[in-house]
Amino acid sequence: MVDRNANALADQLLALPSVDRARLAELLLASIEERDTDATSAWNDEIDRRAEEIDSGLVAGVPAADVFAEVERRLSR
């Protein structure tokens, strides 16, 4: 009975738009992954540091299209 219910639920969820499926996937993964608060804090510090470097003009961003073009160029060698 559980298998049939799970399969029916899966069928319903797979019929949702991709944005909704992605959000559900994030929620499900978060519910089974352990949170590493040290890693989260370190990532937040890194994000703040990088944002400050951009805001202060110390570094400049590169447009995504340029980055992807460079990756394509390197991969096609």
C-alpha cells in the first residue's frame, strides 16, 4: 500500500512545473542533510568578503557570457 501511495504521489509531483519540483527537491534534501553551521558561517563570511571587494572596486565582475565563452574556447582546444 505504501509503495502505491508513494508512486501515486511521485506521479503527482512529477506533473508539477519544474520550478515547483526544484523547490520541493531542495526542501527534501534539506530535510535529510545535516546542517554544518561552521561551513554555513564560513560561506556567509566568504560571500560578504567577495561582495565587499566588488563594492569597493577592488575587483570587477566578469559577465557570465564572457566566462561561458572562455570555458567553451578552452574546452574546444
